[in-house]
Amino acid sequence: MPHNPLLESHELPPFAEIKPEHVVPAIDKLLADNRLAIESLVESAEQETPTWASLAAPLEALNDRLSRAWSPVSHFNGTMNSPALREAYQACLSKLSDYSTWLGQHERLFRVWQALKEGPAWAELDEAQRRSVDNTLRDFRLAGVDLPTEQKKRYGEIKSRLSELANTFSNHLLDATQAWHKDIDDDTRLAGLPESALATLAANAEAKGVDGYRITLDFPSFYPVLTFADDRELRREVYTAFVTRASDQGPNAGEYDNAPVIEETLRLRRELAELLGFGSYADYSLATKMAESPHQVLEFLEDLARRAVPQAREEFAELEAYARDTLAMTELAPWDIGYVSEKLREARHAISQEQLRPYFPAPRVVDGLFRVVERLYDVTFVEDSEAPLYHPEVHYFQILEQGEPIAGFYLDLYAREGKRGGAWMDECRVRRHHEDGGLQLPVAYLTCNFTRPVGDKPALLTHDEVTTLFHEFGHGLHHMLTRQTVAEVSGINGVAWDAVELPSQFMENYCWEREGLALIAGHVDTGEPLPAELLERLQAAKNFQSAMGLVRQLEFSLFDLRLHHELSAPTATAVQALLDEVRSAVSVVPKADFNRFQNGFSHVFAGGYAAGYYSYKWAEVLSADAWSAFEEAGIFDTETGRRFRSEILEQGGARDAAALFRAFRGRDPSVEPLLRHSGIRAA
């Protein structure tokens, strides 16, 4: 076949060479090659007792070759979306799903894996290899290897369709986000917006060849309007457009409606779980997590709600009183909450995100992030200007230990057209041993959607954006500092989903501490550190409306879990009714009838968080308790940093997450540090 860069073995993807027309032929060839190779491996393994070298290692190599080809395609789909690429990506989803199902239901392959576990070679395996084998056998059962033929076929159909639906959900949301904008030529309507936000809106307009200002539904554009715009009608219009994306409501009603996607997704997830003998999709989802049952998760969430809801109600009552007494607003609408909250924060703590921006120029923040990690884990960072890049704004860095590269990552910070919203870390290359004994180093994609630089000035980040960067880099460190060489348990692979947020949430703490901020913050013009007075106000404001923030997360978590555990007839009406019921129990802020939050809930319908959104809070218990160890010893304490790296980050999924936490902390986790750090009073 003609030259196809996706089929070649590269340490890094040859981004500039990859075209949409390469995708389908490359994936077709790789899948066909893998099927033939696996059949040959099985035949050999059935003739003689399987070993790691004869079975697991060559299978891992086949999987890695496919993963290295698909990784840049998937990343392009999220960061450089185009009609041609979208079509190629979509065309491969069912192929990859069918292959995954074929692999997971391959009875002869399952039996040779079992033979490896039950045979003499088992005694020779190390802990990571054994964990990998156990995970593989578990995943065979979760893929329906024991099902009758017709049910196996149905399982495959469901998995393929669910993959397509997740992509459709994501595309609808991206299209709906980009379909709406509002152009404003009268800047009096933008009164209240800070200069940085006005510059962003002006740059939006200029990029599209129009005069004035353009508001879009990308976060750096709409968020300042909802937070700072004095024009209440403008806030209402932007809020309405945002919360009705991809729904039957709002300015593009029905055009990209995700409601049918949600209905079909939930029906198929339930059918899949029942095929495998689970009572609900939540039961199925928890089979690979720390939590033991939906009941245990519900108890955990309801206990947090019991502690937080009364305080959240008090916080909202304070907000209402401030709006009434100071701003002469007799009633708070949903589009007023962010605006009034910011006014109250400024009044109470004399601080705002905008005051802090000049102290967080993006280059300084990135450098500060590196310095924090260097002090914690004794590694260094160097930019590699020769590495292949996929966009001019992207940078590639290597992580060095004692002068030798141990990992690398792509840093992609700013929002742009064709890039899906949010922030995430993804795998480009996983750390593993090649069959020839060589070591493949881990490489990560670190993607954010921050406010873009305007003109020749660096981007100025909000403190929230700084925290987001540290969060995603925590995921990246989990992937890149691993010592594992078995792909199945290397980095974040094999880590229980409800523990995977531990390293990311842990890193956020450095954005609030004096010693951390001394490395991170420096004024854009003078380089001066964050003044002590501003730091004190920032720390004092840390838990401003913290209970309201906590119950918002509980709302999402309870909705997700109950949606996948209780709803037997998942119509759009039933989904909305359940969300309304959860809100009535834990939410304290007003909601608009037209709000269709669920239609944009991509974590659950286009990500990996179905019946798992609770993981953020579950892992936050772990991260807060882990951080308390640093509070006790010093936040840059060398010995504590070494233990966190060796017991958590380096272990990947090689051991049970609860065991790893106990090894680091010396005991089981406690919820008390989370409540203390969040400013939640004892119930």
C-alpha cells in the first residue's frame, strides 16, 4: 500500500504527515494484521504451556502498535477537528469496537490466558505482570466471553453502537457550541467586563472579519460575560444559549439535540449490563472501581450532602441578602448567580480573578509548575524544539532525571476553533518494554482551553485556570513518572477510576500555598511576586461558597449514579424528572426550566465517567488526606515527596489503589481532611 505514516514506528507521531485519508486504510491494515497474529499466537500457545514471553509480551506489542497509530487520530479529533477528519474518525469507531469485542470474546484466547495463570509460568511473574493477567481475565468476563453465541453477537452490536453514540454526542456539543455567537458593536453593553475579557471578545471579532466584539460559547468568552457583565439581559441571553446547547430549547433548538442520543445510550447501557448478569449499568461500572456497590456510593454522596447542604443554604441566603440589600435585586435568576457571587466575593475578600491575572502570565505559570515538580520529585524539564508538533501554539517538553529523558509531553494551552472544550490529559505513548528489551518512554498530551494571548503580550491566566493546569499536569505525572513496564498497568492504566483523580487533585494544592505561589506567580510587567496582602485575601477566599460548590458536584454525581442504577425507561422526560428530583434534594440555587444540562454532560455521555462521576469526590477524600501528610511534614518535604512518588505515582495500576494509599499514609483514608480543606463545618 502507499506510504502511510500511521503504520510506521516512531517515537513521536509524525503529525505533519498524517492526513485524513491515511486513517481508515491504516486502521484496516492494523486490525487485519492483529487478527492474523493473534490467531497464530493462540495456536502456538495451545501447543505448549504459555509464558509471559510467548503470550503476553507479543499481545502487548500488537496492542501498542494499534494504540500508537490511533493516538494521534483521536487527539486530532479533539484538538484539530475538521469535516474530513471527523468522517475518518467516525468510520473507524465501529471497526475498533468490533475488534475489541472480538478480542474480548475470543474463547480460545481466554483459555490460554487462564492456562498462563494456572500453569508453572505464573510463579515466575512479578507483581505487575500478575496484576495484568488478573485484569485481562476480569475484562474477558466483562466482555461476555462466557455468553452464548447470540448474546455475544448482541454485546458486540451494543458496544459498537455505544461508541458511535458517544462520538455523536461529542460532535453535537461541539457543533452547538460553535453554532452560536453574538456580535456587539456598542461597548456600553459590555460594561463591567475587565480589559482582558474585552480584548478576547475583540480578537474573536477580528478573527472573523467583523467589527466590535464577538461573544461565543467557548469558556474564555462566555464565562466573563456571566461573571462581570452589568447588562442583565445580555447575561440572560448568553446563559440561555449555553445551558441549552445540543437540546430542544434555546436559540438552536432541535438542531443538534442530544436527547435521543442520551435515550439510546442509556437503554443500550442497561441492556449491556443485564446481558452480563448485572442488575444495572452502575453495578457493571463499579466492577472495575474501588467502590464496592452503588449503595456504598450513594451512602457516601448522601453523607456529604447531609454535611454540606445546610451550609450551602446559608451561603445562598447570604447571596440573596447581598443582592437585595446592596444591588437592589429583588430576585436572583440563574444568570445572576455568577455575577452576584463575584460582587460578594470582591466585597467580602477584596479580591477577584481579574486582580490576580497580571500575576499569572502563562509562561511564568508553566515555568513555576516545572519548578514545583522539580523540587518535589528531583526531575528537570527541557523544551525539545525539534519534536514534531501538530499546531504552531503547541510545545513539546522532555522530563529528565539525572540528565536522561524519562518522559515527554505536548502542552496545548489555548482555546481555538475546532478544539473541544474543557481540559484533559491523554496518552500518546505508554511506558513499556519492547520485546527486544528496549524501553518505550511515556508521552502525554496535556490540553487546556485557556484565554488566548492577544497581540504580543503573554496570556494572563485566572487563578482558576492555573489550578486547572496543575490538575491536568497531576494526571500527566501519574502517566509519565510511572516505573511500570507492563502496558496494562503502566501510568494511569489499570488504576481504579475512582482513584485516578488522586494525583491531579493533589497538585492543585500548590496553587494555594505561599511556598508554591512563590514559584508560580510573578507580575507580567515587573516580575514581582504576589503581594502578601493579595495572597492572604486569596487564601481567605478559597472556601468562599465552598458548600455551594460541593453540592453542585454532588448534584452531578447523584444524577449520574441514579441515572445508571434506577432508570428503567430512560426517556428524555424521565431523565429530566430524575435530574429535577436530585436538584430538589441537594441544589440550593434556582434553575431555569429550559436548562438542559444533561445534553452537554460529556463526562458521562462522551467520556469515561458513566456511573463514575462520583469519582471526583471519592478521590478527593484520598487527595485531601494525602495532602495532609505534606501539611504535617512541609509541602516540599523531600522524604514525603519521595514516598508519594514511589508509593503512588510510580506504581500505576500494579497494585490495588487502597493498598497503595495505605502504603503512603500508613492507614485507611479519612474524610475529615476533605471537609476541613473545603471549609465544611462538622455536622
